[in-house]
Amino acid sequence: MFTGIIQSIGRICILESRGIDSRLCIEAIGFSLEQVGLGDSIAVNGVCLTVVDVNGNRFSADVSRESLSRTTLQEMTIDSQVNLEKALTPSTPIGGHFVSGHVDGVACVKSKKPDGRSVRFQIEAPDNLAKYIAEKGSICVDGISLTVNKVNGSGFDVNIVPHTLTVTTLGATLPGQRVNLEVDLLARYIERLMLGERAAIPNVSVSRDNLHRAGFL
């Protein structure tokens, strides 16, 4: 588990293709790895990865075919910058919201405009994730816990304050760029619970008829 509060920006220094999988080596700039051991979790642009090697200020992690197919990690190159966050501990302040590090899909930044001292991003989510995104709700973009300011269909706006622009990769993110999205955990579980006993039936989704059968209508 993570909080979506980015602790450092890292740099990809080695990319190794291992059949259908990959291994990343990331230089953790300004990010202490002293207490990080093999098997620990680190969120890389919002993707929960398992540490397989630590060497000074660098760590390595394997990326499965599943993670490559569902996230922007497949688009990373040498020197790409990534957001880093260590796993949540009992003493970690929860300044964001609960984030699992399991990316739900990839979105596209449509625009980036000044808004006072902040910058307003308009992001287009995949259609299948639009139902989970609510105004003033929480959303995780490239591992960053953000508040949704506005929703319009599958598009949504977020305002990024100067501090977040400085300490995350959003400062360098441009329109047209793809970003990892993780929707709020509660929204996913509520949808599943609303199916009731019909959740055991393959390929059943939430519909008015199914809600009626489950006793919600």
C-alpha cells in the first residue's frame, strides 16, 4: 500500500529485456535506500514493483508482461524520469489516499494551462474507468494522489500546486503524454459488492436490472 505522496524523482539507468518481461534499474535521486531490502515494494510512476537488487543509490525491479501491457512502463527509455514512493508503514503520515500500486489503465494528458500559481491539467481517461472518477474524489496519476476538480464525460481536471510540480514528474509532463491511472479503491469494491450474489456469475456487470435483482432498487 502507498499514499500517493511522491518522495523522490528517479531516473531509469538500465533497461533489460528478459523475454516477454523486463528488468529496470532505477537511480533513486535524493531517495535513501538504506532501509530498503530485497522483496520490498516501491511504487514507480504508480506501479508497485518488487525490489530484486539494491546497489548504492540504485535498485532493480522486474516488470511482468501484465504490468508492461497495462502501464506506461513499456514506453520508458534510458534517462526517463519516474515518481518514486516507498511502501506505507504504520508510522507513515497518510497525506494522500490509500493507493494499491495496481494501475487500472492509461490516460492521456489533453491540456496543461496556468491557473493562478497552479497548473490545471485536463486528462482523458479510458471510457471503462470514467464511472469511477467523481468530482472532489481522489485519483492517482503516475503515482501521485490528486483531487478531481471537474469531470466531463471521461475527461477530468486536476489542479497541480507549485510544490507538486517541483517534486514530481508532472512539472515536465506535456499534452499528448500518457500517464498511469489508479482509481479510488472504494469505488472498485462498491461496484463489485453491488452485484450481490450475481458476482459469482462470469462476465456480469452492474446494470439497472442487476441492481434490482440484488435488492438495491
